[in-house]
Amino acid sequence: MPIDVLMPQLSPTMTEGRLAGWLKKEGEEVQTGDVIAEVETDKATMEIEATTDGILHSIIGKVGEDIQVGTPIAVLAEEGEKVAKDYKPKMPKAHKEKVIMEVEDEGETKVAPAPAQVQAMLNPLPQPVANKNAPVKKSPAHDGEIFASPVAKRLAKELGVNLVNIVGSGPKGRIVEKDVRQASTGFGGGGEPTRYADEEIRHTPMRKSIAARLTTAKQFVPHFYLTSSVNMDALLNARAQLNAVSPKDESAYKISVNDMIIKACAMALKKNPDANAAWGEEAVVRYGNVDISVAVSIEGGLITPIIQNADQKNVIQISHEMKSLAKQARSGKLLPEQYEGGSFSLSNLGMYGVKEFKAIINPPQGAILAVGGAEERVIVENGEMGIASIMDMSLSVDHRVIDGALGAELIRDIKFYLENPVTMML
């Protein structure tokens, strides 16, 4: 009998997937383990494998379509099997267009509309409506044939300027060369700004997941913040010395500041195991391993690949692993076990010139460290003024898991390891 191929759940947080492409065509033979399609999840682009042998009888899921987990996307048939023309795969119960509530009224169950605020969350944002009574400045160029000089038309073609958007300043509203040149620099004829149409950018599964998780975290996780400044001179010097002695063969390395921050966080968490924890419904979970989730910016959002057992690795190992994970992340090739979990997060925006920021906790973890860039500042040490490279960092903490004193000890120890990098080499 025909076998329905369902949209699989490829990560714990996945509720729907977007079909990125089919690798098999209708009528093609497939064997168990063959990759038949690629799907974009909330984390990465992953492969769908056939779980049985057969012929790809029909493809239901369309490329670019968001499909709920458990929904049929194709039908397989055994070799030689004839599938009825009217065969339809069993579809899951469709979501109702409107959210409803059941209410009891004198023993009778009735259906009532959902609260207005719930409906507002489900309905799309209203689209802007033009004011029909508002005066509109028009050019003859907008009434059918474009009214422009030959020079203006030729120049517009060269500069890629759409003449429809320009209000001409010439006789009777004619578009002239000056209007086109102004439009090419962001201004229309007569010195007025050129108006462009708004564009809707469709949410990706990743962007939907990020929005949902961060909204939940900000609403339900009681954040508090601790900020500290770090003298990075010793660390920058140690990094330069380590990179200077890097081998010139396949074992070459280039340690980044971020690699050393990962190591410092891992050692501080090892020293403060109660901070290496997460909030659970029945108990606080204290992690046995120190696994650092590191935020990596990718197209369409960000992902947090994990340096597992970071406290047990030296900075060279961390550097190699981080580069590999970042490369896989940006190519959408991370496996679930490489980004799911983690006991603590690190987000570094220093390379973008950011001085200081506060990050949102990545639940269920208990804390995240936000790091800015190091900059030269005037400092006073032992009563004397000097200049040092100072980096600001902020620790966002879940107050249900980590109290103020414990959070202070954690960020103090991170600061200690960063200012005394030789202790990370022992």
C-alpha cells in the first residue's frame, strides 16, 4: 500500500519546516537512506532521508512552502504497485482560522470568540492604507507614456533609475537630465526625495524561532545584569606571543580574543559550579559538563554552536573547534547535537565596534555573557595615570537560578582569568 512521507521533526523546537528543494523526481526509485529532499528548519538546512524502499509516486510539498511537522509531503509506492488516482494522504487536522474557546452556560457548551488580544496576536499586521483625499503631486510621466527628454531616458537607463518614480521639473512636468541625476543620488525632480515601495520580507523558520524564544525569555525569565571592565593588555600580549610561535604546517593556528574569552568563561564556571545551571519545573539542574554556546551570526539570524567540555580544552583546541563550527554554521551544515544544549552562552559584538551591551538569556540556561570591544582608555593604577586596552562585559543572569552574590563571583572570576591569562595555560 502507498506510504506517506511526512515532514519530520528535525530538532526539538521545530514545529514546521520550509522545503528548500527536492533531490528526487516523481517516478524515481528510492532506497532506504537516500536523501530525497532538503528542508530549512529553525536552526539549519537539513536532509530528509527515505525510510523505506520504493518509487516516489507523487510530490505534495512545494519548494518554499512552510509545512507543519507530521504533514505528508510525498507518497511512496512499492515497485510495480498501482496507486489509485483518487488516493489522498491522510492530512493532520488543520488549524482553525479563528481561535475559539469553549464556555459553559447552564450546562450547555458553546463556542465563543477568543479574547481580542489573542486574535490580535494571530492576525497579520494591518497594511498601510492610502488617504484617497490627500493631494498627490503628479507628473505627466505617470499618466501612461513617460514624458521625459531623450537625454533623460538614456541617462536613466545608464544609471538604473526608474523614471516612473520621478516628478519632472521641466516644462509641463517633463523629466529632464537634472531630475534623473538627482534621483540617482536619492532625490527626485524639484529636489524632492524619491519614494520607494515598502517591501515585505517573509519570515524564515529560523527568524520565527528566534522571535519566539527571545520573547519567551524576556517575558518569563527574571533577568538581572552585572557589568565589569577588564584590562586586556596581558591577554592581548599573550595572544600575540602564542600566534607568533604557531607552526607553519597543517597544525597552524590563529587564536582569537574570543577563543580566550571562551576559555576564561569555562574555567570560571568550573570554579563556580552552582552558576553552571538551569531552571527546571521541579528543580534547578546543575550541569555536570561545562559546554559553552557561542553566538555566531549567519544569514537570516544567528545560531549558537557549542564548545563541549570547554574547561578541559586548551585555547588552541578551542580555536580550531570554533573555526570549524562557525564555518559549518554559515553553510547550514551543523548537526543538531552541535547546537542543541549548552550550559552557558557567550555573545561577542566587539568586532562590530560595539562598546557594551546586555544580551537576552538563552533558556533554559542560567546566564549569558555579552562582550564589547577593547579600546584604549586612561586608567589610574597605584596613583599614577596610564593607558590600557579596556573591555566592558555584561553578565545577564536568571535570578531564579543565580543570586546576586553568585553572579558577582562568576563575573569576578571571568575578569581574573582574562587579566591573568597565564592561569588559563596551567
